[in-house]
Amino acid sequence: MDRSYTSAMVRRVALAVAFLAPMFAALVVETPVSRAQDPITVTMVTDTAGLGDQNFNDLAHEGLQRAAADFGIIPKVIESQDATSYIPNLTAGAEQGELTIGVGFLLTEAITEVAEQFPDDKFLLIDSVSEAENVASVTFKENEGAFLAGVAAGRTTKTNKIGVVGGQKIPPVERYVVGFQAGVKSVNPNAQVSVAYADSFEDPALGKELSLAQFNQGADIVFPVAGRTGVGSYEAAKEKGPGFLAIGADRNQEDLAPGQQLAFAAKGVDTAVYTVIKQVVENQFQGGQQSLGLKEGGVGLGAPGAMVTPEVLAEVDLYRQAIIDGRLTVPSTEEELATFQPVDVGTPTASPVASPESTPTA
């Protein structure tokens, strides 16, 4: 492979997946932000994993804090101790501010009920869809980002055994798991992918136990899609030592096991939170659903480690472009995975033709 092309491709892939800047580009026109006379209060309600999950809730909180810095809003966070607290927590958010954010699929019914009780208030639901008209529902095509992670894992594994640790078997997690399996299958049909569910997003000890079991059965890569439970997968990789790798979900977690993260399947929860807050500040909020994938800049593959070779990154980019172009449809359910057939996306050429996609901007 041409060295200059390889370097350019590595830079292109690393930049393109590390920044999810294009998100909502079709919806929001960049205009100067008009600050309100009085600061807007935005309340984020977590699921039961809460802040410090090193994952989904923390990522949403990063978007909230960035919006506070840029727009002068008053950010508030209510952590849910159990499912019965979702409705009172969301109600408190509606009573104290202009926008209430429900973080996670598990809050779907609660946010719909509260939104209907407060029809003049604004709500944001992450990872699910509410039928209430005053709720902006943002879901992600996790299967597309996970597919790219699967390609990287399938090409990197030395043992041809890979593990997945899921939190609960809910649609966003299923999309992650299925997309990952399809990616592995596309480049390494001999690899075996074992899946274990913890039935919890809050149990790092169980996550470690399940991951150690997979490592001890021959896996050299584990992909946790399990919120705080997934922290245990990184602890398992650290305990096993060099050669045992983890793949992050949602956000970069390399600090949990330095040098032992293959990459992470990026998900722009922070950008979704930031963008909807911006819409509220600019009086441009709209309810309704949006589903964000690779084409919209909502998912991707981030922070590929040194063990991901330039050749593998180049192949990842070919699959990324095939998905964006519609030449490859990534399965999102187990039923779709059962009938999925890999697609030939070709091989990198020595002298690629320059295009807007080859020079992304952050």
C-alpha cells in the first residue's frame, strides 16, 4: 500500500470518527446565539446508572456542561435512584425549568406521561421515541458505529474469539450487539462472538465476572455495552494484562485500561443534548423524532489504538463509506442479523480521488 495514501487515510479516519460535528447539520443553521433576558434552566434526569457511569449519563452531562458554558443556561441534574423516581424527577424538571432531558430508553413511558401533563414545556428524550408532541426524541443507529468496531475487532483478534457484555436487552443495546456481530462476520467469518447479558447497567463487579469468563474461554477482545457495568470489562482486561482488549461504547474509556482499548463505538449523546439546548435558547425547538447514524454524523469509530493497523483503518473507512452511500445496510435486530450477508466493498486504491469526504472538518 502506498505510504502517503496510508498516512492520509489514517488521518482521515481518525479525524472523521473522533469528531461528530456534522450532527443535526440538516436541522440547525448556525446563527449567532441570542441569549435570553433571564437564564434558561435545563434539567437532566439520569437513568438509574446515574453520573459516574463512565458512559451514557456522563456523556449527556458533558453536553449539558458545554451548553452551560456557551449559552449561559442554568444546568441542573437529578439522579434517579430507581425506576419509580422517573416520573417525580421529570416532573420536578418541568416545574423548575424550560427544558427537561430524559437520559435513556428506560425513561420513555415516564417522559411521555409527564410531557402530556406539561404541554407548554419542552422535553428531550435520548435513545427512544415519545409520541408526545412537545418531546424531541433522538435515537441513534448504534448498529452502524458498532459495525465499524466489529470490522476492527474481526481483523485484530488473534484467537478468533470475541466477547460482548450487554447491560439489558433493550433496543439500543440490541442494535449495538447486532451491528458489531455483523461487522465481525463481514471480515472474519471464522471468528466466534459470544454474548452475555448482565441484566443491569449498574454492576461493574458482574461486568468484570462476565468479561473474565469470556477471556478465560479464549476471547482476546470484549465489547461491553452496559453502562457502569461495562467498567468491569475494562477491569477484567487490566487484570488479564497485555493482549486482552476492550472496546468502548458511547464514549472514549481508554483511561480505564490505558493501552488496552482497541477503539470505541462513538455515539453523539453529548452533541444531541447540546444541540437541542441550543434550539431552546434560540427559540427553534421542535418536537418529533430524529434517528442519527453515520451519514448524519451521529455515530462512528473513535480513538483507534496502536494495535489497529493503517490497513485495518483503511478497510474500516471503506465500510463506513459503503454504509453512508447506501450500498450496505447494517442489521439492527437479531432477525435481520440471521439473514445478513456480507457486502464486498472493495479494497483501497493506491491513488484515491480527492473528494469533500476525504478532508473532514471538525
